[in-house]
Amino acid sequence: MSLITELPALFDQFSEARQKGFLTVMELKDRGIPLVGTYCTFMPQEIPMAAGAVVVSLCSTSDETIEEAEKDLPRNLCPLIKSSYGFGKTDKCPYFYFSDLVVGETTCDGKKKMYEYMADFKPVHVMQLPNSADDAASRALWKAEMRRLQQAVEARFGTTIDESALRDAIVLKNRERRALADFYRLGQLNPPALSGVDLLKVVYGATFRFDKEALIAELNAMTTRVKAEWQAGKRLDPRPRILITGCPIGGAAEKVVRAIEDNGGWVVGYENCTGAKATERNVAETGDVWDALADKYLAIGCSCLSPNTQRLTLLSQMVEEYQADGVIDVILQACHTYAVESLAIKRHVRQQHNIPYMAIETDYSTSDIGQLSTRVAAFIEML
């Protein structure tokens, strides 16, 4: 990617990465490279990477196939689950179609049952996630589940994952995380260097860039360039700074970010799975490899864990580092764990940081855009 390209065009290229990646996946398949599809940041990507596989995110973020999914699934189910199942069932997602193995995880009851149905038309391996991250039994379970994933990958692809390959995968994945974190931490600049929409284009689009060395180089180059332009005086106008937490953001859910920025705010950071939750912590590159992987992945502050102190810790860190004026909690309809946890997040943000908080419940349709705009405008005006 040429460094002389204008930054907005670079951001748009990342925005288009999901569509362009379809051709790349076909080329990978022609070269005999296995593809592993995943739905969650809990899946330790280093394990299939050590087997020579490419990992791709399968979470679907549009309502295109929800009608078809509702022929099998309840209407009052999370749109992410319905969309994901629908794209798989209808073969409208090339990433799902070309995946040799889909790895699921038990982050919610709806996804657990979805994987059962999905196994009727796709090889699926489900990792049993513990309900807690703090006790020895939970840690032992997760280490055993990672070993079971290793065995499933080895059996599926007829290969052996040795410790050396696993350590190499850890180092490469850590380099990718650091490059991505360095980029999204540009949101800490005040006034902002770029909009939350542009931040999201890159962070979300990066999941569909499969040449990791090229991706790392591109991210580092963009980060350096944005910082240089900001230091030279190229800055956005000062506005209230919003930190987003909650469910994954991307695709149709981007409407929340646009509503914030169309009504006088800037989204400066993403605590959710699309952003810092998955990337902020790396895997230790020394010591026992399975302990290191367990440390990293059990530190993810997902609402499926109880107690979820990791989320509060990261949220506090980001409120301070990103100088947030307010926090908006984005909750997908029928995502019960995040909906129930919103009370704890509201209390934490207001009591510990004394800044405003608002919860938004939404889905992948466009029917609530007007209501979103009205609510967000009132929230930002209050700031």
C-alpha cells in the first residue's frame, strides 16, 4: 500500500477489506492453506496459526439473512446470532463457505444452541468457556479446552502443532496486536486526529487482512503518518469525547458511531470486542506456553464471566487515557449478559469517574436511526 495515498482513501481501503478479502480467501484455498472461522475473541488464534491455518472472523453484522435465520431460530434472539447463522445457512458469506473448520465458544446460551444447528452443515468445534476467570478450576478447564482445540485442529488438518510453531504464532500475533493498539490509541490525542468512523474502518477491516506482515507494516505506517500530521496541526475541532463499550461494533451497528459524530461528538475509543477488549493485552512470550495463553484469554472482560472485574478495570483505564467526557454502552437486542451488566457499568462510570453514561439497545436494522439520533443528540448536548 503506497504511503503517498491520502489517509481517507487508506481508511476506505480497510473499510472495503471484508469484500476484497473474499478473493484472497479463494487464492488461499487454491494454495491449499486451511481456513478456520471464528466468532469470538476468546478463541486462541495462535493455535490454528501454528498449524499453518488462516483465521477469519465470521460474525455477521447485517440483517440481510435474518429473515432466513428466523425460519429456524426465535425472532427475539440476538441479531448477531441470527445474522451469523443466516449467512452460514444460506452460503452468502464466502468466509463461512470456505472455512474448513468453525470454532465456536460458549459465551452465551443462544450461540451454544446455534452451533448445534450449524454443525448440521459445517464442521464445528465448540470450546467450553468457564463462567469465572478467577479460580483454579476455571483456569484448568480453559487450559484443557485449549489443548482440546489443538487436538481438533491437528486431526482436521493432519498436522502436528509443536511448541516452537506455537511460540512463533504467539510472537506474530502479539506484533499484530501491538500495531493495531498503537493505531487505535491515536484516539487518545486531544483534539482528535481522526474520527471514530475512520478508527472503526481500520480496526474492523484489519480482521479481514490475512497477510499479517503486510498488515503490521501498513498499520505502523498509518500510525506514524497520522501522528506526524497531528503534530503539524492537522486536527479535528474540539467536541465532547465519547468512549464506546458493550457489544461488538461493526457493519450495521456502525450507525451508533455515525449518530454520535453527526450530532456533535467524537468517538475516541472502543472498549468492546471490536477494539481494546481483544487487543490491549498480549500473550507472554516466555514461560509455559499454555499458562501464557490462559493468562491472556481469561483476562478478556466479557459479560459472560462473573464477576467481570476485567471489564471495569479496562474501562477505567480507557476513560482516563482517552479523556472521555461520556460513555455509551451499545447493547444488541436480547444480549442478556450485556443488558444485565449495564447497571454495573453505569454505577462504575458515574461513581468512579463522575461522567455521564447512556445505554443504547439496538439491532442491525435501520428502523431506529431517527430515535438513535434524537437520544444521542440530547446526551451530547448535556455534555
